[in-house]
Amino acid sequence: MSGKLVVVGLGPGSPEQVTPEASAAVAAARVFFGYGPYLDRLELRDDQRRVASDNREELSRAKAALKAAAAGEHVCVISGGDPGVFAMAAAVCEAIEDGPGPWREIDLVIVPGVTAMLSVAARSGAPLGHDFCAISLSDNLKPWTVIEQRLRAVATAGLVIALYNPISKARPWQLGTAFAILREVLPWTTPVIFGRAAGRPDERMSVVTLADADAKQADMATCVIIGSAETRVIERPDRAPLVYSPRSIGERR
């Protein structure tokens, strides 16, 4: 008899942003698969065990978790943020589609979490108050040419853009190139939010214009939100500015 597999999102890093549903799922599971630093965020009991793997081993991690669940274990696959946003839920689904028939009979539950762009947006105002999209700048699983096409398309369409995986040691040039592409389409006064480690003790938020956006302001712990032509900045004395995208497009009320 097969067991159960639960895919859980732990939010962007703050314990306060872990949902009660996620906490209950962690408490009920017995075997945990995940990227080591994400598993480190759990306080496991003696009857719970962890199986850590590297950040780029999502598919092999999903297959190992499914094998354990098929053998009768109550398994939990851990993601940061939301497991359905550039994370483990898609890897598990991919493994099920290509895997043996019994994997389709496993009781699968996906528990949502607070994804990075929502936490960064809440810290800075309401930049996602109108239409928006999310794009990963990682070209590990898709060609860079596709990323360029999507950046131009969504900027032209007037969408606010949340950039995930903006920069790494292996990809130091892509965020700067993305800014250059966006400057071809958007006003250079467009607000850009660099939100690093939102909700954690080392949180860092900054708001600049697209003209002044510098890739050196970001790392892999950063979510970058680029406004649309309608996105506004409200300056406030002795407080951080508020960035918001109006609910309507056109003439202001």
C-alpha cells in the first residue's frame, strides 16, 4: 500500500510566514526530502528523518521522495516560498508523469506558501496591485533567448515583473542584460525594488529607478520587482517610500 507525499512551502524565510497548514503537514510527516538549507529551517523530532540534497537536484529529489511514498512512507518534500512557484511541486508532477504507474496512485497534497514576490511586495507597498507576472532569469532549464523574448513581451504589455533567480556566480551577467532590455521598452523612471531576504533578520529593501538599477544590488536571495509605466512611488518623510501599481489604468480617480 502506498503512503502519502506532501509538498510544503515554508515561505521566504520568516517563521511567522509559515502557514498553519504547512506547520501541520510538517508535524505529520516522517521522512523529509529537500535542499539542505531549507531542511535546516525545520525542527524535527527524533522519529522524523531528513534526506538532504543539492539545490540543482530537484528531479532526482522528487523521484526519491516518490519511491519512499510508494513504499508506504509519509513523505514531505520541502520548498522555500511557495512549492508551485519555480519550486518542487512541478518537479514532483514531472516525475509522476514520466514515472511508473503506481506513482500516480500516491496520495499527493501540495501545501501553498508565501512566495518571495508577495513578501517583497508587502514590504514595499502594493507594486503587484494591478496585472503582473513572474519570470525566472535562470537559463538552466530554458534558453536565454526565451527569457529575452518574454521580458520584451511582458514589458510591452504593461505588466509589472517579478524576477526570480536574478543572479548567481555562474550567471553574473544576466540581470544586467535584463535591465538593458527593459530600458529599451520602459520609461527609465520606472521603479525597481530590490528585496533581499524579505522577513528575515538580514532583510534589505531598496527602491531605485530603472535608470539607476544595478545588478550588483542583487544576489540569489533577492527578488527584483520592476514596475510598469503606471507604477507610482509615494515619498514619505522619515519613512521608506511606498511603491504601488494603481488598480485602474488611464485617468486617475
